[in-house]
Amino acid sequence: MFTGIIQALGKVTEVGDTVLVVEPPYYFAPTGFDLGESVAVNGCCLTVVDSENGMRFDVSPESWARTSLGSLKVGDPVNLERAMTAGGRFGGHVVQGHVDATGTIVSIQPSGEFVVFRVSAPKEYDRYLIDKGSVTIDGISLTVVSPVDGEFDMWIIPHTLEKTNLHAKTVGDKVNLEFDVIAKYVEKMMSVRLAAAS
């Protein structure tokens, strides 16, 4: 489990048919990684299979197809978060690292010291977008603002812009989306209850 608080920016050093290699900064894991540990890369929960020269991940066809990982190129920055420990601080919201869909950045507008990103999500996920609710964009826990017909704003503070890959994003870029898992569980339980009552 993750919380959507990005801990470091890594750099892609290799993209293969079934492999992704990311070079993390030294402070991300100063004592190294445990083989098999989970790391969220742009919001995708991946398993470290080697850490001799950067973090090496095996990537399944399902992950390539359902996320924006397939559009990564060598040199691209990626958001990194290690799995939360039981005694860790819960800084964002409940994030599984299971990408629901990809969205598209439709506009980027400065607003004073902030930057407003507008993102378009697939229409079938519009029901999970509530004003001031939570959404994960490339692994970043963010607040939904002004959702309309599958599009919504994110007001990005200077710190988040600098410390995540958002500073490298442009209009038209794909981003990984994970919607609030609590909303999905409630929806499932209510649909079962309503079906039983009918």
C-alpha cells in the first residue's frame, strides 16, 4: 500500500519488451532494496527484481497496456514511492498502485504561484470524481477540483511541481489514474445490496 506522497524522482535508463530499469537518487534507498519489495513507479506498483544497477522491474503485457509506462523513454523522470510501513505517516490517501486507466492532460495554466492542470479521464470513471475528493495522478495524491463530464482540475503547488514529474508534462501527455478505492468498495457493496432488494 502507498499514500501518494512522492519520495523521489527517478530516471528511466532502460525500457525493454518486458523490463523497465530506473535509476533512483541515492537518498531514495540509502541502504539498498530488498528483492521483491514493491515500489510505485508513476503510480504503478512494481516489484524490484534486481538492484545492482538501478531498480530493475519485470513488466507484464497487462501493465504495459493499461498504464502509461509504455510511453516512457530513456531519460524520462518518474515518480517513486516505496510501500508504506506499518508505522509510517499516512500523508496522502489510500493508494494501491493499481492503475485504473490513463487520462490525458488537456490544459496547463499558470494561476499566480500555482499551476492548474486539467485532465480528461475516460467517461466511465466520471462517477468517482467528486469535488474535493482524492485521485492519484502518476502516483501523486491530489485533490479533484471542478469535475465535469470526466474532466477535472488539479491545483499544483510549487513544491509538488518541482519535486514530481509534473514539471516535465505537456498538453497531450498521458498520465496514470487511480481512483479512490473506498468509493469503489462502497459502490460494489451498494450494488449488491440494491440487487438483493429488487
